[in-house]
Amino acid sequence: MMVSDDCLVECRIDDSDDDDGGEGQMNTPPPPPEFASKAPTPAPKPPTPPSPKTPTPPSTAPPTPHPAPAQPASRDPYGINRHLKVEVSDVLAEPATPHTIDCVWLYSIDAFERTRIWTYRCLSLLFAVPFAFLCGVFLAVLSCLHVWFLIPCIQLSNTFVPCLRSLCMCAVNVFISPFCMSLALCCSQIVVSLSNKDWSQMKDKDAV
């Protein structure tokens, strides 16, 4: 077996004795990495058994309530019922000369406002939900007809109308146009001439 020169280790021996008469020391360099002793790999640790899970106590916190629906800032954001904003001054107005008692005027304004507000509230309590239901049904029917009937008919007509137009133009050019041109040529040969007797009779009729 041949050994390469890189694996050889040079040993230097020092023959000189120490001052205290001790033995000679041998200084050896460290071995090359190929012959260095590897550190022993630690043995794998045995797996630790899983610790039993402790049951978590049920939470005693009360359930969070569902948030109430927030009311919109304006119930008429697009102003479609702006013309219904009627105030007292739009209906009741008293001039300066026929002036009534102050308490009568104040009670009249109060009665007007309360009657208007509470009558509207009672009527809306009775009819708001049914009318809203009918409006929703009506809008759903219109949307369904618009999506499934009106728009498909328009799209189909836009698809087939050019074909019908070309067919009609072909029928006109083949049948109707030659017939009309022949009739016009026949009528163009007709000549109407009036004699002097006819002219005199026409003048007598105009004079009468």
C-alpha cells in the first residue's frame, strides 16, 4: 500500500535536556485533517411521551350581542320626495292686520304639527310594510321581465333584422321593382289632349 507524502508527519526530536534535568520533550504537530479523530456523535434521545392535555375550562364570558343595524343619516339621500317637505309657514300664514290671540296661534301651530306627524306615523304603521312588499314584488317582476324577456328580444331582433332586411330588399328588387317600372312605362305612353271646345266648356264652368 503506497502512502502519499501529504500524509507523512515530520517529527523533530530535541536532544537538549532541560535545566532541571528532566526528560526530553517531543513537540509533534497536529495530525492532518484526514487522520483527525472525529468527535463521537451523541446518541439520539428517546422520544418523550406526550403529556396528557388538560381540558380547557369553558369560557364564562357572555356571548357578544349582534350589532344592531345602523340607521342611515338621511332617509332620502337622492331627494326624490323633496317636494313633500311642508312646513307650517307653507300652509298657515297670518297677516299683521287681522291678528289673533298669541295663544290661539301657538296652539294652532302645535295642533297642525302634531296632527301631521302622528297621522303620518299611524298611516305608515298600517300601510308601510304592505306597500313596501308590493313595491319589492313589482320591482322583481319588472327586473325578471327586463332580464329574461325584453333584452333577449332586443338582442335577437338586432341579430335577425339585418337578415330580414336583406331578404326584403331582394324581394323588392326581384318582384316589386320590375312591376312598378313596367307599369310606369305603360302609363308614360298615355297622352291627354284638349280641343278648343273642351277649353270653352271649362271656361264656361269657371265663369258660372
